[in-house]
Amino acid sequence: MKEFFTGIDHPAIAAADVDSLSKWYCDTLGYKVFAKTDKPIYIIEAPDRTFIEVMPKDETKRPERTVNTPGWSHLALRVNDMDAAMAALDRNGVEWAGPEFEAVGGGRIRNFADPEGNMLQIVQR
């Protein structure tokens, strides 16, 4: 089976404001719009050519989460210069969810959330 699977194509975020959240990822994190439908559904692309899908949410209430709540927890975005990435995010008004800490296997991590409360991390290994 491993010859068929090459990696992750995209995680998806169900958003209250698809246009605004997609714009935030582009303006703040350097993504660009790869594709968009009328629904609207966006596929946004990172500089390394990985994707995130941003789609409209339904009426299901968002459950309260911590970093260790069962299921998918967060999206970790790799950076090549942690200090520069943190400074850029500071300039964009990101609110940090705590101090920087050591990554499992080595490296630096810091948590924050997007405007809709989805947990993100930046990671330098």
C-alpha cells in the first residue's frame, strides 16, 4: 500500500466566514488562492505547495477543545526562521496561546489560533 500514498494533500477547515478566513491565511501566513468555487470553497496553497481547504461550516456547535482533546488537535506549520516568523505574526496581531516550547524530536514550537479559533503551531526543526 505504501507505494500509493505519498503524503497529505490537505486538511480542511469548516469556517463561519470562508472568504475572510481564507484571506487571513493568505495575508498572514503567505498562502495564495489555488482554486475557489462559488459555494465558496477555497483551496489555498503554501509556498511548499501543500494545501488547506477552507469550506463553509454547518450549524453544528463547535465543541470546546484543548490541545489534548481526542481527535485532530492542531495544524503545525513549519518555518525556517522561528524568530522572524514570530515577529511577522506579532506584526499581524496574532495572539499567542502560550510561550514557546521544545518540539518532540527537537526544535522550537509556539501555539496560536486563527481568527475563528482553530489551533495552529509554528515549528522550526
